Amino acid sequence: MPVGLGMAFCEQLRGQLRSPITRHVFVGHRPKDCTMPPTTLTVHVDASVNERLERLAKRTGRSRDIVAAELINSSLDVYEWQVEGIQQAISSLDRGEGISHHEVKDWVASWGTQAEKPAPGNTTKAASKRP
């Protein structure tokens, strides 16, 4: 991840944490025969997020920690897929494989006309599939 993007994300996160509440969460479901020790993760969340976790835990009959761990686990695949896609896109732009704004603008302007243009660039590549 580019440093600037990471710093911007951290600053945004800091702004959202006006009244943080610390939760200690065991991340992951451990099979009964698992010999690895559990990992504890300390997470600072906004008070409203903590309240939502409490409500969801109560409605599902589970602890807040279990609910938070399940949410983290289920989100990781999607976030990893998104980051990989962004990194691939940045790499392709670095290699000069991008399409200029002018080309895209001309293509979009041609939509619905008799002289509609084909999409610019290589359209035969398959898009990465979301998990």
C-alpha cells in the first residue's frame, strides 16, 4: 500500500475515534484439536460501534468478542481481494497500461449516438472474481 494512502487512512481512522472503547477480541475459530494458542487483538471502536456489537451479541446469544471475531474473519477475504485489485491496478498504471481520461471521456460522450465508439483499451481480459 502506498505510504500516502496508508497515512490518509490512519488520519481518517483517528478522526472517527473521538470516544474510543477498547475491546479485546479473540480472532478466529479454534478447532478443538488446535494446539496453537489464541491471539488477543485490542481494537478501539467508536461508542456507537460498541453499542451495535452489544445489540447484535444479545440478539444472537453470543458474546461481543465472538461476534466481533466472526465479523473480522468474514471481512478479511473481501478486504484482501480489494487490496490485491488496487495493487494490480496501480502496477498496471505504473507500466503505462492505463487508459487516458480523454479516451474514456470521448467514449462516454459517444454513448447513445449513431457513432458510438467501442470501449477503449483491452476488453478481452477477464476481471478478477470477488471471493
